[in-house]
Amino acid sequence: MNAGPVIIERELCDFVAHEARLLDARRFDEWLALFAANGRYWIPLQGAEQAEGAAHNALADEDSLLLSLRVQRLKNPRAHSQHPVSRCQHVLQRSALTHADHAAGRYELATPFIYVESRGERQLMLAGTARHRLVRSAQGLLIELKRIDLLDAGTALPAIQLFP
């Protein structure tokens, strides 16, 4: 029995909100498990104007291996960049389903957000749109691509420690 489009859209939006809550709670291993084996986390340097696959620099372009290494660094008590520890808060608008192929179990969503990262007395606030490309698998929904289009992507930014 197939779930209706409204139920599927709710499931997808709940998935995106759950992913943000895992990051906010520093549950990085659980967050990493949401990525497909070919998963990619990408913050294009030119934001929404940058086409996928374009030969441009990126603020972050990490496959599953690089994501795993970053998570291990964040959890390492000797990581200098985590003294004091970084914390984050995602404030999400409602996700919009931008593409759905129900037969193939492939979906894309766009979620406007405000992201706050705090470390000690310093706070960094970023705004943008998170674009998730999700695929349904035997394990449930998985992230094939999480693209972060920052509002001010082309400007000089301080170091981002966690994951907008």
C-alpha cells in the first residue's frame, strides 16, 4: 500500500527537521548515518548561482570519508578548535518539496534557515537555503546531497566549525 503524497511530504519535512536536531544536539554519528554511501555535503562558494558540477571552489565539499573524518575531529578531546566546544542552533522554515519521483523513491527539498554557531562568547549567524536530495532505501530515507546555499556565500566568512 502506497502512502499518499501529503503523507510522504510530511515524512520528508520531518526528516529534514530531525537531521537539524541531531546536529544541534551534537549527535554527529547519528547524523552521519543519515548519509548514503555516495552522500555529499556541499557549500558552494557562489551560493545558489553556482551550478552543480561547476569547476569552482567551495566553502565545503565533503564526501562520506571527509565527513567521517570531520566528525572524528569534532569528537576528539584534543581538537584545539573545540576548546571551548562549538554549539549550533538551526532555525528552519517549512521545507518545500521541489522534486519528487515516487516510483524511484527520490526527492528534493529546499529549506530556508537561520543558523547560529556559538563557541565561547562568540556567535556566528548565517542565513541561506538547505537543499536536500534524498533517496529511499532499505534503511529508510538517506541523504545523497546536502547543499547549503548561503545568503552571503561570496563574502569573507569566519571559520565554520559545525554544519549549517
